Amino acid sequence: MQTFKTLTLAAAGMLIAGAATAVTVKNTGKSDVTIGIAWGATEKVETVPAAKSVTFECKEGCGVTGPWGFSQMASGNDEIITDGRPLVTVGSVGDKGKTLVD
């Protein structure tokens, strides 16, 4: 019985440790969002459906680019939440501003 408890605890520990290498991008918007994920020289494009999340491995850190207008460095069990609108805008104070993608 003691061996069973030990194996169960070891398996649970490995699951928790494995989960700490994933990054989640959560889309709270009403439209799909396209993101780019970069692991050094390797890149991948993913679509995050509206009101859904996408989780991917990011063991040693990765760059995540999306509609927010810059590459965010992520690692561990980070969660990036977006509504699909750009965060980077240009314009003067008091101006409605113009996004860089307009």
C-alpha cells in the first residue's frame, strides 16, 4: 500500500511539473485571433478561436506576438489574455489615436 501511495504522489508531481511549461493565450473577443509563437529560430502560427484558449509548450521561454502589437516574452505557466484589439496606438494626447495596423 505504501508503494502505491509513493507512485501516486510521484505521478502527481510529474503532472504538476509538466504543466508549468505551458503558456495559454485566452481570446475574450468575438473574433478569431492569429498569434505567432517563436522558440529561437523556430516559429509557428496559431489561431485562437473567439472566446476560447490555446495552450502550447514553452519550456525555455518563447516570444508570443499577436494583435496587441508587440512580442511578449512568456514562459512557465503564463496566461496572455487578449480581446483581439491592438494595445499599441499612435496619436497625440486627447486624440482618439490610430493603431499601427490601420
